[in-house]
Amino acid sequence: MNRMGEYRKPRIGVYICQCGSNIAATVDTEAVAEFASRLDGVVLTRVNKYTCSDPGQATIRKDIQEQKLDRVVIAACTPRMHEPTFRRTLESAGLNPYYLEMTNIREQVSWVHPAGEAATHKAMDLVAAAVERVHLHRALYPRKSPIEPAALVVGAGIAGIQAALDIADAGYQVYLVEREPTIGGKMAQLDKTFPTLDCAT
Ligand SMILES: Cc1cc2nc3c(=O)[nH]c(=O)nc-3n(C[C@H](O)[C@H](O)[C@H](O)COP(=O)(O)OP(=O)(O)OC[C@H]3O[C@@H](n4cnc5c(N)ncnc54)[C@H](O)[C@@H]3O)c2cc1C
């Protein structure tokens, strides 16, 4: 759906990263790209040596603008590494950054499987799932809401007491709630605790 609520078939670009030989030595990236090119909504596929490099990102920007891509799937390393990088790439090309879906064919495929057909098929499955998922993406916009900089800790056992102290030490107001008449939880019912034999209370 666009912002007017009308359905428009997405134009998805799929980028298969080789990560040097990190992925390419195990996964047949060309076969994955050929497979991806036949998936619903995919209008462009590319195999890059390093998709995260400046030239790799420049290619994505150019494709978004020239090929009118409105969704991008990147099969590469963990999103923990480069999802922010690629979101910025989309944004700099004028596309909402949340029209990106990354799938991890390095840590979840090439680094944990031997080279061969099975690894390539797993990469294909992950790419197919990412393409399905990106169809459902919506543009997201950051917004700010006023919040109360305070915390409520429920339960004043040793865990709750420690959490309350840590939050308070960080400079925030804490409300510690206990349903029993006294705090301390289980620990307060013990005499000495293993292994140090400290006085529990
Ligand atoms: C018999 C026994 C011996 C043990 N011996 C040792 C030992 O030798 N050494 C050691 O390290 N550990 C020992 N333990 C383990 C240790 O006591 C517990 O790991 C520890 O007390 C757990 O702390 P807690 O804060 O997570 O939970 P709890 O101590 O269970 O505290 C939870 C608190 O939350 C409150 N609460 C729960 N729900 C609500 C609610 N909805 N609203 C408000 N308050 C709520 C409860 O009343 C309670 O005060 C022993 C435990 C037992 C039972």
C-alpha cells in the first residue's frame, strides 16, 4: 500500500554479497542471484564482492533512482554489522530506510556450513523469505514522545532490590513495589547462604 492506501506491486532489488571469499567460497552466489531473479516482485539482482563498500552502496543508490526500486533485500553478513549502513544508503537515495530487509548468509550459512549445494540452497531459502517479508514492509517515521524518566520495579527480593539500586545509582527515580509486608524475598528467610556462608539478610 502507498500512503494513499492504494496497492502497488513492489519493485524489489536483491543484492547478494560475496564478502570477499567469506561467502563466495561456500555459497554459489551467482546461483542465488539467478534464483532470486525469479521471485515475485524482484526486478533486479546483483552480486557484489563487498556490498557494504562505497562503490557497493553507490550502486544501490543508483539502482533505487534509475530502476525505481522501492524495496531492497541484501543477503550478506549479520544485520548487526551493516543494517544501519544500508538504511542510510536507502535514505540517501530518497527511499524510506525501513524498506530494507537484510538476510544473513555469512554467519548463518557460509561460516557454519561446508561448501556445497546444501549451503547454496539454504542461502536461497533465506533470500526467498527476505523477499516475502520485504513485500510487507511499511514506511516508518521516527517520532518523539514525552516520557517519565522513572522506573517501576515489581518485587523486592534480592534481584528487585539490586535492580532498584542500580537504576537509582544511574540517576533515575525508582518505585520499588513489594506485595509482602517486608522486603528481601526468599533471601530474607535464609540464615547463611552458600557458598560464602554470608549472613543472608
Ligand atoms: C531453600 C533455599 C535455599 C537457598 N539457598 C541459597 C544459597 O545458599 N545461596 C544462594 O546464592 N542462593 C540460595 N537460594 C536462592 C536464592 O534465595 C534466590 O535465588 C533469590 O532469593 C532469588 O531472588 P529474587 O529476587 O529473584 O526472587 P525472590 O526472593 O523470590 O523475590 C521476589 C519478590 O517479589 C515479590 N513479588 C512477586 N510477585 C509480586 C507482585 N506481583 N507484586 C509485588 N511483589 C511481588 C515477592 O513477594 C518477593 O519478595 C536458596 C533458595 C531457597 C528457596
